Amino acid sequence: MVLQITKNRLEQLYTLSPVFERFFRILNENSAIALQTRLIQLFSSKAETNYHSFLKKYPKIVNRLNRKQIAGYLNITPQYLSQLK
């Protein structure tokens, strides 16, 4: 199920419920931190290191994704990913 709320309604909800505002602020902060951590890892490490980190972090989904999807996540070409395997 997907719920949709307009920006104005969301702002009203934040005003009416500080707990709700705090929850979503923390959720957004944690998402931003996770994204920054992933980008730093991606751009400061070698592709081989990133690939092994990916395998360790997501062992259950690696067999459900094709090479192109994994390569895209790692910001490398599918051909280079084949060389790493």
C-alpha cells in the first residue's frame, strides 16, 4: 500500500504533532548519513573492495540481481564486474 500526502498537509501534521516531525527528521538525517557513507566508500575504495563489501552486506540478494544491476550499484561496467568475479 502506498500513501500520498501533499506538502501542505505534511507541514500541518508536523505542526500538530512534534513527535511526528521529530520522527521524520531523524529518519531523513539517517538516510542522508547512509547515503554519504555509501558514496564515500564507493569513491574512496577500489572496485574490488566495493564488490566484496557488497557481497558481504547483501548476501541474500546478490543471486537475484543481474550483473548490470550490481555493476550500476557499484558504479562500474558489467564487463569489469565479470573480471572481478
